[in-house]
Amino acid sequence: MTFALALPPAVTETTFGTRGLRGWRISTPACQALVSAQGAQVLAFQARGHAPLLWLSPQALFQPGKAIRGGIPLCFPWFGPHPDDPARPAHGFGRLRDWHLVDAGTTGEALQLELALDDDEATRSLWPHPFSARLRLTFGRSLGLRLTVTNTGPDDLPLGFAFHSYFPLADSTAAHVEGLDGALYIDQVAAGRPRRHQDGLLRFSGETDRIYLFTSGSCRLVDEVNDRVVRLAAPECRSVITWNPGPDKSARLPDMGPEAWRGMACVESGNVEDDALRLPPGAARAFTLVLEQ
């Protein structure tokens, strides 16, 4: 396994699973982390003196072309099922493709990695749009992600995406999300996907799958048992997606297990559904997410 780019001393190459998925292990005075080249996916992050920020399923599949359950998968360039062909990969191909490391360095106490994905014959067979995507990861006392997408083609580029972040909880039934009161959401569990308005705190009672629209991009996940708060700031993202499979669905998912639902929840930032974008030819847009506790 080789990477052409010279790596800072705080970064070492590594592999995940029996199939040898490539990636990097990061250890600095501020934090430690794991990143997979497949999907440019942050699998783990822990600031020194804090508990792990992200949840990674003990039964996650580390197989080429298969989604890795946990960390922060990048749903790109569409979210959920493909709008015209449900046989195409759910949540797009971005989390299933190998991204290339194009930059690595330090800024102060923070370490940064930049990974790239450009269109090719395989991506155009699924999504006929030329594009260039760059994901800059910043590892310090907090975790930062910055996705920049450029339309390199002659036509408008439709774009939906989400930073699909998984967080550990002592008990999902004793956790809540703040900052969404009054927001309009699509209830993806209810028949017909009705639109409702959030009333007070969001709590995870049974299966939860909601897309909140037109938000400020900021919210807080509170683990009441551990008295722990995760702050999400994503000013260019208008959608917040909240997901917990509940006991029945969790038991059906082979990469989760029957009790996994109790120890995790997803609070995601992106631009999907009504908040999805169209980039004109030559245009570039950047989207940031900062996670801290």
C-alpha cells in the first residue's frame, strides 16, 4: 500500500478489515482519529481529555464498495434513493469510492488532510455530470469538514448531500436534540412522508427518520445520562437529518445488531430535498461542518 504524498509525522498509513481498505491513523497532541480513503470517511475522532466523538458499529463492514456503518459517511451527490432510479446506490456513490489524498499538513496545533474525487466513466454512468469534489478534514480540539464541489461541465449540476454523522449515546431514549423547535420536517417513517413542525425538543422514541428543512445549520445533541453535549455548526447547510433505526430495524440490519439502536443516533447536516442545490457551469460551492464537545 503506497500513497504518493509525503505524510506529516502525525499521520500513518493503515488498513481496515480483512479486505485491506486503505486509510490513515492520526495522533497529535490535540486528538487522535481514523480516516478511510473509501468515502473520505472519518471513522473515529477523540480530542484529548474527551470521550470519543463518533460512533462506529462493532459490526461495520470494511469491504470495497460497501458502505461503512458509522463515523461520518458523505452522502454525495444525492441523498436517499436516486430520484429516477432506485437501483442506483442509496445516498450516492461518494461514500463507496476511493478518494485521493492531495494535501496534508499542519496549521497551528491542527492537522489537515484534503481528499479529492473527480468524475470518471464509472461516476458518469450513475450521474452524468462532470464535477470536482474536495473534502478538507481538520483535526484539532474540534473536528472540521469542508466540502467544496465545482461544476466542471457545460450544464447545471443538481446536488444533494449530507455529512451523515453518527454519535454514541449512553441510551438513545434518554437523549435529545436542541435547536429544531418549530422547524418544518419530513417524517420518513410515517406513511406518505407527511410534513410536520417540530414541537419542542426532538427525542428518539422508536424508529426516527426526519429531514428538517430551512434550518440555521446549528443544533446540539444532548446525552442526558452522561451529561454530554455535541455541538454541530454547519452555516452553509440548511437541512438537518435525524435518524435512529429503533429496535426492529436495528435487528434487521446486519452491520448494526439488535441493541445497537440504543447506543447511537445520527444528527446530520446537509442540503437535501427542498434545500438541494443546482450549480451553474463553472460554479463552486463550499459547505462546512464543525463538531465539538
